[in-house]
Amino acid sequence: MPCRREVTVLLPSKLPDNAMTRSAAAKKSPKRPPAPNAAKPRKRLRRGEADARVPEILAVALTIFAEKGFAATRMDDIAAGVGVSKPILYRHFATKDDLFKALLLEDLQEPFQQAQVLITNFQGPLRLLLTGFVHMMKTTLPTKHVIDSVKVMATAPVNIKSNRTVLGDGLDLANRALADHFVRRMAMGEMRKSDPVIAARHFMAPLWQCAFRQLLLGETEWTDWEMARYLDEAFEAYCHAYEIA
């Protein structure tokens, strides 16, 4: 019967000096500092913080659209301008078209919505209402934001020009509110009876002539004084034609 051979393996009681030195050095060596040009990690925004940045996103987007044009602007440019990641940007606006439409809603429809509220709730003399409406349009429409929005809209590709309905919807809001108000005024004998829709368009026409000369054509032929005089005379002619006291 064969006998078993026992093999004894002797393990060293301690590591060689050079191995211990390398192990200790690995534990004690400090972490390497980041490279000076290394990108800093973005701070993750909570949903509430991200929502609060929507006005900033729209403002930066409008500036970049106005500088580069719609076609040349990328979502990367807007995200970098705001200082947010692209996922944050896409959380609010799925496409560049959606972002642009949000701009139009804010800059072009909002003034007309304010005008609708003014017209609907006004209880004083009709002449005073129309004077206040003219003043609102003169001070609201020619702002830099509105001018930039209209210029970008005018140069947008064909598939984006459907967003121009935003401007059309805003005009319709003001026209409908005026027409409804004129119906009541005609019934009260404060205005000559006529087609209220046509009367509203007649009233708006001089305003749009001045506004679009500035917004779309950028004309500077008229001084502020000349434009104010034109609107005042058009207003008086309108009140005379529709027998508004």
C-alpha cells in the first residue's frame, strides 16, 4: 500500500520590503488633482429649479435666434448659453420648433391678451377706452423682444411659418374683443350702428400700419412725433366717422 507524502508549503511571515513599500505608498498617496482645463461636472437641477429657468431659456434663445437666425441655431447653442444640459432643455421643449413657438406665445400673444382683458372689463367712456388701447399698443408692440421675435419669424423656414398663426390668433383676440364691445356701445347709442367687425378692423388698421413698419421693415422715416401725430389724426377721424362723442 503506497504511503502518502505530506507536502508542507512554507509561507513567508512578512512581505518583502519592496512589496510593503509599494502597498503603503498606494494607500497614502494623495489623489491626483483634476487637470486645469477639465470640465466641471454640472450640478443636477431639481424639477422646480429647472422650471424656474424657463424664462431665462426663452430670453437666451431669442437672443441667439436673432443673432444666428433660426436655421443656424442649434439646441446645443441654447443649452450652452443658459448653462444647462441638453436633457434639461429637452425636458421643457422637445424640439427647436416648440421652443420658438413658446417665444411667439410669450412675446406676441401676451400683449393682445392684455388688450382683450382691458376691452372686456372697461366701463368708462368709449373714447377713453380707445385712447388707452392706442397707448397700450404703442408702448407694448415696439419693444426689442417683440421686434426680435417678428424678425426671426419672418426669416423662419416654410415649415415653421405655420407658427405665424400665433400672431394671427393674437390679432383675432383683440378684434373680437373690440367688436363685442362695439355691439354694446351701438346698442347704448354711443356709436353709429354699423358692422362691429368692420368697425374693429377700421380702428386697428392705423395701429398695424405703424407697428409693422417698425417691426418688419425697420423703417425710421417717421419720428416719434410724426407717428404720434398720424395716430392722433387717424383716431379723431375714426371717432368722427363712427360718431363717438
